[in-house]
Amino acid sequence: MIFSRNRGSGRHAKDDTRPSGTRRLEEELGLVDDEPEEAVAPKADRPEGPYDITEAPAGIPQLDLGALKVPAVDDVEVRVQADNEGKIQQIVLVHNDSALQLGVFAAPRSEGIWDEVRGEIRKQLFTDGVAAEDAEGEWGVELRARVRTPDGLTDIRFVGIDGPRWLVRAVFQGPAAVDPSVAPQLLQCLRNLVVDRGHEAMPVREPLPLHLPKEVAEATAAEGQSEAPVTDAADGANGAGGAERRKPSPRPRRK
């Protein structure tokens, strides 16, 4: 809904040797890879992570979920919701009563899209009868709101981080949406998140492909599950669900 496909803008036609029909088709699809390499957003625009795969520091234990590499942090549970083929629809990190939902999307080389996306989120919240306000945060301007859930009122905080050809959208829920210091482990996960954008052309705002680690996907398919707790991140290193308005569910028992 918020991240629907749209036609790309601001394309660079200079020195393009592709057939005109091919270029028109790509523009209709909103493909983003026809911009020059020198237009890539510099790392200096982001205070720490999330990191692009080309700039990520070495030695951080991670859960490899395809386009996102989630750092392994003690006391953080990674929950995912995936289909029978292991394709992930949702990733949520949980620490005590707080949660962090992660999404990653294709973006143009030459400009970030968080300002535009944030405006669309605010508009959708307003349509749903929810007031939201901008606030300055660690990664720039955030969007904060309080929504009603079956369990009562819940605070949410939308954070957007523009990287080279990608956007990470992070949604904090619960106490961490009001006071980030109550869940430093979730902040650590976001700061050390790694994005592997890949090189293929994709429509702007298209979700980047996420998938379960092979061994987890096989076990999940065998048990006929659609939601797969990947255990604590520290337990499953080198191996996340819930809607934005839902409080994190109780920790599942381990068999």
C-alpha cells in the first residue's frame, strides 16, 4: 500500500546506447539502474549503519536473510514470516516488550526517497484517523504516532535510512518507540544491519528479495509452518513477524 510501484523520474539519457524501445520499457517499469555510478549516495550521509554490503565492517556475526544481513545480538529474538518456498514477507526483531520491524526497498542512485515515503505514511495514518508528527532522530527525520490495537494503545516510530540504491524502513513498536534507550539491543541491530542490494535493475520501491537460510527453510517447509522463529540472533548466527500495529507476541517455547 505505502510502497506501491510507481514510474521512475529524473532518468539520465546521456550517453545511453541501448535501443530506444528498451529504454522506454524500463522507464515505464520505473527501473533504477540506468543512472551513473558517480551518483551513488555517499556513506557520509549516514551516521553509522545500516551498511551497504560494499562498506560493511568484517567480523560481525549475522543471520543471512538475502538482501538483509541481520546482526546477531544477545537477547534479541529474530522472527520471520515466510511462504512455503522460504520467501520472507516480514522480519521483526523482539527485545522484551519492544519490537523492530525491518523492510528494505529499491531506490534510485541519485536521490533518497525517505522524505517522500514518510509523507505517504503520514497521509495513510491520517486516513486511518491517526495523528503523526515528525521528530528528529539518530538517522534524521522520523515519524511518530500512537495507534490503537486489540491490546490497547501502542506507540510506533518510523525510521528511514537512504543508502546507495536502497531504503531501509525500520518501525519501532512499544517502549522503544518513545525512548530508544530502553532497548539499546534493537538500536545495535539497526546500526549494524547490512544491505545486499544486488546489481539487477528493479522498480523503485520494490521490496528487495528476502529468504530464509536454506536449513531453516527446509525445516519450516517440512513442518508446514508459515512463521519461523529463528531463535535468538546469537544462537542462530551465520544461519522475524507481526504487523506494524501489533504488539510483539509472547516468546515461543523451544522444543
